[in-house]
Amino acid sequence: MNRLIKAELYRFRHTGNLFWYVIFGTIILASIPFINNLDMLGKNLAIILGQEVDTEGTVGNTVTADVSIMMFIMLMPPIIAVISGQLYNKGKLGYYENMTGNRPSRIILSKVFTDGLIFAVLCMFAMLGFYFYIASVNGTGTLDNPVGKLVLEMILITHVSVCSVMIMMTVRRPGVAGVLCYMRFLIFDSVVIPFLMMIAGKLGLEKLALHLGYLSMMNKMQLGLHAAVDRTLVLYTVFGFIAEFILWYVLIYRGLKKKHFD
């Protein structure tokens, strides 16, 4: 396992300019909240998130966080899949570990523990850096359960990053994986879920519509920042990650076991 992780780290370091593009993109995403809130840098986190009004009547612009979430969901999954999948551009070469007798489970987890976690850390910096800075410097104000919100957002960002890598490992073609990630994390969230919620609402199934909303990654990230951390949100966040991880794991495992490398 250690040997496989070292191999993955070597590959990740040798993705050429792509890795530096990711670093550059991470810095851009992290800077957007700072640029949009230059006049709010002295306010606490609750004011920044629009959940508290200061003595001057100032309230934060919640659109900034929502735009950052939209850009993250729209851009990062395809980018992660394409960069993580560079090894597989030459077909069977990417699976020499399987050919040399390594267990599929170790191959999968070595990729998850390298590419998945590296991208997760970079995305956390991009998405949460501004809010962590504000909380550290100015405090959280009256914000309810800030630690819980932070943990939820970290789980959701890890979910997106890890599953983007696993989608790539499932199809083994970076371009196709990028398209699938776009469909999974943007089209599914922005088109399929709202459509199903509308149908459920028209049928008078309000509770079903509510629970369908929790399937949307974008919706959960927005709720994690702006709404109270309740049991429903926590359960959908944690078990949603586990369920999707298992789904992609099984699909990758079957492909490795049957040696479907083409």
C-alpha cells in the first residue's frame, strides 16, 4: 500500500503544468470572497454570512458564498477528473499495478488517499480560506454552531473531490470523466433535482420534495453556511458521501477485477 501511494504521489507531481494550473485556480477561487468583501474585512463571520446585523446596520452579502459554491461545483469536478486521469490517457499503462498482482482495493484506496485528499485540501483552502480568516481575526459573532458548519463543509468538499477521482477511475478516460463529473455535480443538482422536486410538489408530496432537496450537493453546501445545522442535514451529508463512495468503489472494483482496461 505504501509503495502504491508513493507511486501515485510521484505521478501527481509529474502532471506538468496542469498541477500549477490547479494551484493558480485555487488562488483565484480563494481570492474572490476577499475581493467581493473588501469593505467587510473588519466584520465578524455572522455578519459576513448575513446572519447578524451590526450596530451600523451592516449586513453581509450572502450572494458571495453562493457564487463561490456555484463556481466550485461547476469547475472543480471536471478539472479534478481530467488532471487525476492523465495517467490513463495511454490506456492499459495506467493499470500496471493490477497486472503485477496488487489487490484492486489497494489500487483504489491509494488513488483516493493521494489525488482525492490532495484536491480536497486545495478545494478547502479555496472555499473556506476567507471564512476561516474572518473567524480567526474577527470572531464568529452570533453564528450558530460554527464548528459544525465547518466540519459539514469539509465533508462536502471532500465528497466532491474524492468522488470526482473515483468517477475518473470508473471510466478510465479523462475527457469522458470530466463530462460525467459535470453532469453529476452540476446538471444533476441544477436540473434533475429541481425537476423531481417540482413533480413531487405538484403531486402534493411536500415532504418528499424537501428530502429530494437534500440530495443536491449545491443545496447542502448552501444550507451548511446559511442555515442551522440539524440532524437531517448531517445525516444526508455523511450517509450521502458513504453511499456514493460505495457505488463508485464497486464499479471501479469490478472493472479492475475483470481487467477492463481499454
